[in-house]
Amino acid sequence: MVGLGRAVVAATLAVAVLVARGERPLPPRRVWGRLVIVVLGVVVGFPLFTALALRELGAVHSAVIVGVLPAATAVAAVARAGERPTGGFWLATLGGFAAALVFAITQGVAGPGLADGFVLLAVAGAAFGYAEGGALARDYGGWRVICWALIIAAPMLGPVVAARAVTHGLSAGPVAWLGFGYVTVVSMFLGFFAWYHGLALSGVARVGQVQLIQPLLTLAWSAALLGERIGGWTIVAALAVLACAAATQRSRIQRVRPTAPPMGRLSARRASSRAGAG
């Protein structure tokens, strides 16, 4: 319910936003294949596998593993978004990754298990979902990309969520429902408006490194909300990670693959060609 139900509810918000803005609810056919990658990565993969993992892992443990997401996003940016970071960028990225590993040691994270595998699958899904969505957002806008992805996913996820609700019920406390509302409205919907817009503006690889601070923020909130303890080594690791994140923002990244023309430009070209043919 937490992993997939959020997308089903967010899909209703997506339809409402598109209709209110006078947009069509379904995307152009030419981008459906690319949107499927976004769906599998950030609508299904990341939410579902993190939900499965967090049944067994604490916030500290899972946050450390998610520390590899910035490096994975950079790799996906090369593969899917046509970006070519410099050597300095990769050096800073590896530095952030190393800081996350050192942090894992200081936190006493145990050896890998099944739940760790779920987190790694979530990281892989998010990396490619971010890269593909960021590339699409250059042409269509981040808010359209996530709205379209949610609407495409809803017919597949709706029956699964409904069956789960009928079989196991929807009994939960107010805190759980508040959390579900947050991951639905913010994490699965509104957050992507800003995230994909940022990826489109400054590049998937560079902006993706901002995620280096995500484990630190996760730990801060886990301490505030869940009472988990943060030690001195955590602060040292935090400063190292922040320094690496800042270094990646100063690196130059080249885009070598042109993106598809925006919808408005395509329409203008088609109208011009038709006029010329006439």
C-alpha cells in the first residue's frame, strides 16, 4: 500500500492538474517508451523496493545505502541523458561515495542482506528514472513528465492496490496515514515538479549529486521524528559529503545528444511544412 498506493492516489492529482491547465491527460505516442522507463524507475521501482526494505532496515542503515544513488544517477545520465561529465566531476562523485562508505563503517552497518538488495534495486530504478525524466523535462517540463508517468502507471497499479486493500484492509493509525499523505502528495507528486525542472536546467549528472545530502537529511529527520541517535562521526561524514557535493556543482558537463523538440516547436514546424506544401 505504501509503495504502490501512493502512485495511484497521486495519479488522480495528476489528472486534476492537467485538466485544470487545459492539457491533454495522455502524452504523445513518441514518448511513451521513455515514460515507461520513468514509471518503472520512480513510480514503481524506488517506492516499492524502499518500502519493502524499510520493513526490516532502520533509517540510518537504508540512508547509507541510498548514498550510492548520486553516483548511479551520474552513470544513468551518461547512458540515457547524453551527458559527459569531466574527470573532476567523477573524482568528486567518487569522493562522496567513499564518504558514504566511511559513514557506513562508523554507523556499524551490518553485512548485506535481502533488504539491502531491495535498497540497491530501488537505487538502480531511481537513477534511470531520474535520468530519463530529466531528459524529457528539457522538452516537456518536469510537471508534465511526472503527471504523464503517474497516469500511465495507474491502470496497472490500481487493481493491485485495490486487491491488497480488500484482502488486508486499510486499518492504520493517524501517524501512518499522515506519512502516507506526505509520500503521496510531496514525495510522489509535487517534489518531482521541482526535481525534474532542476535536472532539466542544470543537467542530470550535476543536479543528481545534490542527493549526496539526502542520507544526511534522512538521518536528521530520523533523529527528530524517530529518536535515532546521531554521533560525532556522523557530523564529520556530513561535512565530507557536503564538500564533495559542492565540488560536483563546479564541474563542467557536456551534453552530446540533442533532445527532441518541444511540443510547441514541433507544432510550428508541422504547420510551416504544411503551408509550404500547400
